Amino acid sequence: MAHEGLEVADVLRHFGPAFRDRNGASLSAARRRAMIAIESCRTAALGGHLEECGDCGHQRVSYNSCRHKACPKCQGLARARWLEDRQAELLDVPYFHVVFTVPSEIEVIAFQNQAVAYDILFQAASETLRKIAADPKHLGAEIGFLGVLHTWGQSLQHHPHIHFLVPGGGIAPDGDSWVACRPGFFLPVTGLSSMFRGLFLRYLTKAFAAGALKFFSAHRHLNEPAAFRRYLAPVWNTDWVVYAKPPFAGPAQVLDYVGRYTHRVAISNSRLLSMDTAKVRFRYKDYRDGNRQKTMTLDGQEFIRRFLIHVLPAGFHRIRYFGFLSNSRRARKLERCRELLGMAPAAPIDPPADYRDRFEALTGWSLRECPHCQTGIMVVIDCVTRPGICQPAPDTS
């Protein structure tokens, strides 16, 4: 199959049945649901509606989307909505992009204990940022930030790390002033790395003692306390990578950049190049070779295995908020931040009720314009129900 139109859904439909048969009970319910959702997305299986152009009479069937977080086709509107909400929260200060990652030894543990290990990753990294920022030797202020978990590298291998977006400053301890960071510098990465390592390993050891970690197959021996301690011993003395990028040029660049990270899945459809009866070929960026674009060919079963690694456990939140941006305090604390910075109050958001109008307002792309004559408006004239299911009204995104 050529590049044009090739999607992850095509790969799952082609190789998925054999993959499910081969893996049987070892395939988790969350990953099985993700496969079914992506395979069905925007097909007759989910129903939809029939539209007709009021000018030229052109008709098209628009099928409903699955809205699964792992689906490459279902993130456009979700991303636009999220960015709209974040726009109202931007402060008139520099913003920094800080990345926390873990050594390969920890990746092995996280691979078999995703929910527990990813929670610890969020807890240790966020606590590190808040503690060092609160230290008077550094910033001496309460900061607020958001974090986005990524679990993949460019070749779809398991590589858990968190991207944080952090305003360059915070609220003074007395709450009466804004403490700005030094120009072009947020917090020392060496201090962040050292504290992050200590906190993560402490929480991981505590989780093991509580019986929250389980190991299988080649790593079954790590269920033994002595073996687990020996395995962790070397990583106490290695450097853990924390990377702080230079500040963004302005609020528009902040949103554009972080929007690339929030609603991404392991691989986009645009990176797929070809598929045949046995293989899948895709494009990737080799960061170790000067960010050169390269191609990789995987067996279809291996492609699906790697893709499904990054389907998160059911109910897991990959975007989280901390400090003065935490959900319970955000509105009140942001109002105070604006006062301290001399900013005008945030304008209220009144989004259009219809998802098509909202999508156009957020992205500039019209879902109503006729693709044939490009002047008429597409109007819903009939409902396409799911096979065997009556759907009284269209429900799409």
C-alpha cells in the first residue's frame, strides 16, 4: 500500500486479527479496546450522517470518530479545545520547557508496571520542581506548571519521559509579590537531576515494599527483595537526564509548541510510508545522528506490539497540573498572579455550541464548506446508524 492515505487503522485492520489470536489473554482489555476503536474510527461501524451541499447537490457520508486518546485521527478538535482553555491561563512572563526522563534500567520496571511507575514519575518530577523553586537559594517562590507524559521514542520503543511547561517565576511566600526568575535561566538542572533521582528511587522502593510492583518473564527474579535492591544499586550513582530548554519567544510560541506534545499519539498517520503483506515502513527522526530523517521497516506484528505499548492504563491522566495551576486552586491563584503582574483579567470564553462552528473558530478549517464546489454549505439530510443500532441523532467529533 502506498503512502497516500495509509493510516494506523489500516495496519491494525490488516495485521490486528492475527495479533489478537497470537496474544490472546495477555492482551489487556485497554489495548484490545484501543485496537477496536481505531479500526472502527470514521467507518460505518460507528454510524454517522449523510450531508448534501445546498448549492451543487454534492453528497458525502461523514462517519463518527472513535474519540479514543490513542487514535491518530481523533486529536485535532481535542487539541484545539485544550489550547483554547490554556490560552486564557497564559501569564505575561517567559515560559520554560523542562523534560524529565529515566535511565534504561527504570524503563524496564516501568514497562511491566506502567500505572505505578508513571504515577511515581509524575510525583517525583513535580515535587522536584516545586521544592527547588521554593528554595530561597534559587527562586524562593510557589510555581505553577503542567506536565505531559510521553512514553515513546521516534522508533516506537518504550521511552517514558515528561514534558513540563513552566512560567518563569512564581508567587512570593507572603503572596504579595511576583518573583521572576533570572533572564534566560529557570532552575539548575544538576540540582533537579539529583533530587529527582533520589525522590523517584525512594518512592519506587516504597512501592516495591508495599507489593505494588510485579515482574514477569525474564525479570521475574526482581520480585525477590535482594534481587530488586541489587538491580537498583547502579542507578543511584548514575546521572539522570533533566533538560531545560531556552525560554520561548512569546505566548503564541508557547501554545504552538506545547500543543505538539499534549495530544500526540505514538505515531501519526503522516509518518507511515508503506505497508505490504508482512511489513510496515515508516519515517522517524534519529536524534543521535543530528536529527536526520530515516526510515524503519518492521514486521506488522512488531509494529502493532510497539504501538500498543503506548496505550495508557484505563483512567490514567497523561496531562496533569501542579502548584498554582492545580485544578483545585487554578482560578483563584491565576487571578492573583495577574494582579501581581499588572495584567488585565482573563476574558471569559464563550465557545460556539455546535462542534463544527467551534472547530472552525479554533482551527480556521471549515467542516461545513462543500469540498466539491467550495462555496456551498453541507447540510445534514439523513442519519447513518450503526449496524443493528438505532442512533436518533448524529454524534461526531
